[in-house]
Amino acid sequence: MNLPENLKYSKDHEWVKVENNIAYIGITDYAQNSLGDIVYVELPEEEDEISKGDEVLNIESVKAAAPIYTPLSGKIVKVNEDLDDEPELLNKDAFGNFIFALEISDAGELEELLSASDYDKFLEEE
């Protein structure tokens, strides 16, 4: 399975890429594969303040709908509006398409995320 080393991971199958104080968040290859063909992404609102563990959006596939929880707290500063017209981008390249970006309010939460190797071990146990 493709697990980029430069990303952090949550046990809810989200990836996080940090640039300065902005965290780009998407779903992992494992998540998109489990969901199947994605047909709709309910994008969150920019400027929303969210806390770690909050349900931020839902992704619908031909198999099921799945809630996405934020692995970090902060203010949403950007959403990937391409997913409105092409939700299947998450199936084509899960790691190349973020869902939303937030301004991190508690950098300490980054320490709770998994490295690629730790996430890989987590998947093996699941």
C-alpha cells in the first residue's frame, strides 16, 4: 500500500500534510479503497472552527456513507472545491487530493498522529 513518508496519519484513516501552520487533510488509500467508488463529498464551510475528533463531513460511495473526523483542531481556511464536481478524485489519487485545510490551533495534537510506519503497523493489526 502506498504510504507517503512525509505525511502523518490518524487511526480514523485520514492523512495530514503540514505546511507552516496549515494542515491539509484527506483520506488515505486504505479509506478510499474501503469505501469503493466515491460519488459525493460533503465539504465543510471555510472559517468554521473545529476541534479534534469532530465530525467535519461525510463521504458517500456506492457502498456506504462515512463520516470524516478531524484529526486536529483549528479553523478551516480552504476546501477542495474540485471534489464538488469530481468526488472520484479521491479514488484516483487519495494522497494527491486534500479535502480541507485548517489553520492549526494546537500544534501539540500533531504529536498524537502516526508516522507512515506506525500507520502501516496499525493497518496490519486492524
